[in-house]
Amino acid sequence: MSEQMSHELVDELAAAFALGALDADEARAVAEHLASCQEPHEEARAALGASMALAMSLEPAQPSAGLRDRLMQTVERTPQPWLAAAPAPLQERPARARGWRDRLLPRLMVPLAAVAAVAVIALGVLNLNLQSQLADRDRALRAVADAIASGQAAFRVEGQDGRGYVVDTAGSGSTLVVADLTSLPADKLYELWLLDAAGTPVAVGTFRPSATEPAVVHVEKDLTGYTTFAVTVESQRVDSPTLPNGADSLVMVGAVGS
Amino acid sequence: MSDRSTPHEEALLAQRIQTGDREALGELYDQYASVALAVALRIVADRGQAEDLVHDSFVTVWEKIDRYDSARGSLRSWVLTIVRNRSIDRVRATRPGIEIGEADAQSLLQTDTNPTWDAAVARLGSAELRAAMATLPDEQREAIELAYFGGHTYREIAGIKGIAEGTANGRLRLGLAKLRSSLRLTDAAPGSGGTDQ
């Protein structure tokens, strides 16, 4: 059943879909309809997630002692395809911090190829109206390109509103580049935060999406001591921040490495 | 991390796994393995098989975490859906004429969730969730359990129970609506609270 479903049929089958009680073609058709349909489909969307209540209603069962070790041994010899296919690691910059950030670095070098692509796209778009109007932005993107060229660390930041990268431009702060942001109402903007291990947030910059340009935020603060990037939607710049913990306002997150 | 993570914590955990952090996968296992094993055990009714399924499901998470989209649903929902669908695949392999092998693809489809269910699961313990299930009329609870834990489509349920397909589907709809009501979930739900169609 690969043809499109009517709104009524999607609503009728929503409970069965949520409980995994449709055959594969029907389930695919319902999922595709709900993903693309502008109608509210309140009954259908109300059913989604019901299976979690069934799973969580069961009395938990303690796994045998060796299962975790077996899993870890399997994982140790199981490559993640996107990491296995990555190009050879770029040159590592001199260590500035110790601890888990250093352990993360080799893994976080992998997205550099994607960072390069984002930066190239960003620079290409920027060329549309480069010169005088966007001098600050140009400098920021050049810093990103230079950081990539010299093998400096880049960290992915992603979530429901888009994805991008932060490049640590050693000695001159860091730069966030996001190329596919969800648009916002005129009275809203995005806020970039840094959080330390205790979860204390510091607001470090605001930005807005554009249909033709990547969003670029230069962060002057040194990343040492911070563990997390977060992006929220705000109505105005927050000078005395308390980062909300709700999923509604936290639209992108990322881990800081060195 | 507590046993009921915030979306923020889950998003960070998923990202760490995606960057090759095996310790992060271990944390995910510590958090959800007992629930995952309960689901697998309920479906396959064999502890050895159930543990194999939990092991394989977490390996799948490791290998396919790049396909997980936190905007569509919780990491817990995805993990448990993988476990459930793989377990159903295992059971279906013993039934003639049943299509198998799409468990992981199905899991990605079925990860979509609804904040009200997430909130209920975060708020309530397993005993309270079981109590809510117990409020359902027998035929609705049985239909839901045949679907979720038995891996039967609503058409198969109709055949098993000797009822019309529309009736089987109706029992699933009404059962979920009543469950929502029992859990005091307040957003949209099917209108009727009747016992059958």
C-alpha cells in the first residue's frame, strides 16, 4: 500500500500504527503522511508514543552480570560506519586542557570534513554580497576556514532547528556557523550558551537565521572549562541568564571538546 | 544520570555515542537495559534469547545512532522500539508466512512520540502504569497486548479473535483512548470511551 492515504484513514489507523500493529507498507504510509501533512491530525498524534507507556509498565528485569561486558566487547570491535569512512585525522593542535575533552578530540576531528563543506558553502553564499557590508562576517568565516586548514577542533551543534559547527579559533575565541536554521518570527532570535560541568549557563551571543546566508556567531570567551553548547529561542537578549531545561526552548546542543 | 533523563541529557548522550564514546553507550545501557530486557522477555519468553536481543539492540544503537533524530522522539523510545521490534521479528520467524527482517527500519518509523505520553511515563512508575492498563476492558487490553507484545497486526488480531478487522482496529483505538484518560492525559484523544465496536 504505497499510495497516499486519506486523512481519515490515517486517523483510523493511528492507534494501530503507534502499537506496531500495521504491516510495513501501511506503517510507512502513515508515517510519511504524518511527517508531511499540514492538518492537525489530533487523534493520530495523540496516539504516538503510547507504546512507551506499555513498555514502561513492565516490571524491570535485571540482566545477568556478564551482559554489559559482552556488549562492551562487541562494541569495541564494531566500527561506526561514519567514523570508519572518515579521512585520516588532521593535525592535532597542542594540548591546552586535560581530561575528557582530550579523550573526545580524536572522535570530534571526524566531522572536520563536514565542517569544511559547511564552511565552503557558507563562504560561497557569502560571496553573493561580500565586500563592505559583511566585513565582520567575512572575517569570522575566514577564521573558520583558517581553523579548519590548521586542523583545529570543531564540534557539532545540532537539534530540531538546524545543525552547525563551532570551530575553536585558538587565541581568538571560537566561531559558530549554522547553515540550515529554521526561520523565526520577527520578535524572536537564537541565543548561544556555554555550560560548564555543573550546568551553569553563560549566554555568549545571539543570531538570526537568513534565507541566503549562514548564521555566524563569534564567541570571545575561551572554551576551557565548558562542556556543552546549547542554543535556545529567546524573545530578546538575556543578560542574566538562567538556561531553561525544557525541550521546547532548547533547540540545539553540542559537546565541547578541546 | 537518573533513570528518567531530560531531553537535554538524552541529546547529549546521543551525541557522545555518535562521536564514538563507548562509555556513553554503557551509560545508556545502565539506564535502560532492565526495561529493555523486560520488554524482550515478555515477547520471547526465554531469558537467553531476551538477553541476546537486548545485546543486539544496543549494538544496533551503536551502529545506527547517526539515524536517530532527537526532534522526533526520545532516545528511550527509540531504544525500546528497537528491542520490541527485534523481539517481534524473532517470534515471527517461527510463524509461517510472516514477513520479517524490517525491525530496525520500522523502529525509525515508530520513534515519533507525543509529549503527553512522555510526561506520563516520566511522572508515573511501572506499578501506576500497570494499574492504568488494568482499568481497560478485557477485550481492549487483550487487543493492545496482542499488538504490542504479540506483534500481531490488527488484521491478525481480527483472525485470532474471530471478529471484524474494523472491530479489532476499534478496540486498539478505544483502548488507547481509555488509557490516556486513565493516565489523565489531556490533549486530543479519540472521543468515545465505549467498550467495543
